[in-house]
Amino acid sequence: MQKTLIIIGIVIIIIGLVWPLIGKIPLGRLPGDIIINRPNLKIYIPVTTMILISVIVSVILWIFRK
């Protein structure tokens, strides 16, 4: 339990330090993401971004299983 909490803390610190660089990645603005702008309505559906993230997470988990 203690080891898990330490690892989670380290991961949160690393994400916090890398956050400014992560913001520059164009995720969420990829071709295929659906954005509907109307005067009183804004709908954002990140289809392509979610597919890309799903593939990346699947590959990482597949590597760790081996």
C-alpha cells in the first residue's frame, strides 16, 4: 500500500512538471474531432483524439503484459 501511494505521488509530480509541454500537443484539435459552434451552444466530440489515446494505451498495456 505504501509503495503504491509513493508511485502514484511520483507520477502526479511528473505529470505536473511536464504539463506545460503536454498543453502544446495538438490533442483535441485533430482532424476528425467534431466541433459544433452555434450562438448559444458549443458541442465538442473528440472522436479522433479518443481513438488515438485508446490505441496508445492498448499498445502500452500490451507491452507491459509481455
